[in-house]
Amino acid sequence: MTYVPRRGLPGVDTSVPNIARMNDYFLGGKDNFAADRQAADELLAIAPEIKEISLENRAFLGRAVRFLAEQGIRQFIDIGSGLPTQRNSHEVARSVAPDARVVYVDKDPVVLSHARAILIDSPRTAAVAGDILRPEEFLTECRLGGLIDLERPLAVVICGALHFIPHSDDPFKSIAWLRDAIPSGSYLAISHVVFDTRPDVVEPIEEIYQAILERPGEKAARTRDQVLPFFDGFELLDPGLVYVRQWHPENPLNARAPEKVWMVGGVGRKA
């Protein structure tokens, strides 16, 4: 693939790898720089399946959003959404429900700049700055800005952010706060990398991400059983928390050898 040089954003150091731009590279995008590609290639040298994991995660996101829209959900909060690409949440939701409202939440200025650029003419869609570890701040902005009605059921979608958050930050506490803040009938959709079948790559992968995030020694790797508590207080819907290939595959053949894509996903409903 030939990459077209990208101009950096003011105040953004493009010589430092960025997780969102690295994921864009894994997905075959062009919104990345040499430092992103170098770090991404280091990861691929350890585990070549990471590229397929990124693609399958994106496919899971689309299936989950479509499923939720089919359940009647018309409000979505997509947290840690990453750089815009194909089949974004608002596009998938509106293929089912044209009146769906979608708010993207991210703390990365690169992501926010790109998202706001493509959403400038998109009604009922917005991108707000926010950190998953401070949910009260972005939820307040969503409510006060008239973006989300907390009196009506909504869906919180987190596909690809939680596995970067170290244990010491206690992301379970943040998800529990969100659970208590959203109304009954709301949903939580999560995907998360797990290392049940690849414990051998935990240490080298974590070392790379710790350097990028400038959090040396901070552990974030989890197994499926360690991810399951994110759904505490939710009714986990069929088929449960499974490898993403197994979650409502569009083609049953796609669910073969699911553990080769070591990311799990699930959807839960708040009673």
C-alpha cells in the first residue's frame, strides 16, 4: 500500500505514535504517520493477527449497533470511537433508524478533529471531548447540549478502549457509574482484547503500549473472566461474552476458529 503524507494538526507531535492512528493503519487507512506505522509494525511482528483483530472488532461494532437499533434504541454514545472509517456507528444506526442520534466521545484531539470534520453536515450527530474514566463530565455535556435524553433508553458502545486502561485506573468503577446514570432499558456493548489463548504475547505487547501511553509498568491485560465484571448490573444477552467472531455472525462460517481473533464482545441490557 502506498501512503500519502499527512499534514499534522497544530500542537500534535506526529513523531510520537498514536493509538488511534495505529488502529487506522491496521484497518488499511491513510490517516497515520511514520511513527504510527513503525509502532504498529513492531506489534505485528509479535502477533500478526492484530490486524485481523482490528478488522473483526470493527465488524463486531457494526453488528452490535445494528442489533441495538433493531431493538428500538435511537440514542448511542460511542466512547473511544477512534478515527472515522467505513461503517461508522452513525451510518450503521441510521441504516436501520434514520432518526438515530449518535454522540462520539474521545479524548484524542486527532480523533475529535477528524470526527468533527466529517460530521459538520450530519444532523443528530456530534463529537465531544471526554475520558471514559470521567463519565460524569461527558454525560453532563451530552445532556446539557441536548444531545442525549437521559429519560429515554440509550446504548453505550465501547469497542476498543477498555483494554488500554490499566488496572490501577479501575475502569470497572467508571462503567458502574455509567450503568447507574443511564435509564432502565438501556444497553452496554463492549469489546475487549483478551489473552486467554496468547499469554505468551502479553509482556512484549504491553511494553510497547506502556511506552506509547507513557505508563511504564502499568498492567492492563485481561482474560475473558476478568472482562466479564464490566457487565455487572446488566443482563448479558445471548450469546453472552464470546469471541467477537461468535457474536451474531452474518455468516456462520465466519465464526470458525473464533479464538484466533482474541477479542471478546457482548451486549448487556439494564433492567
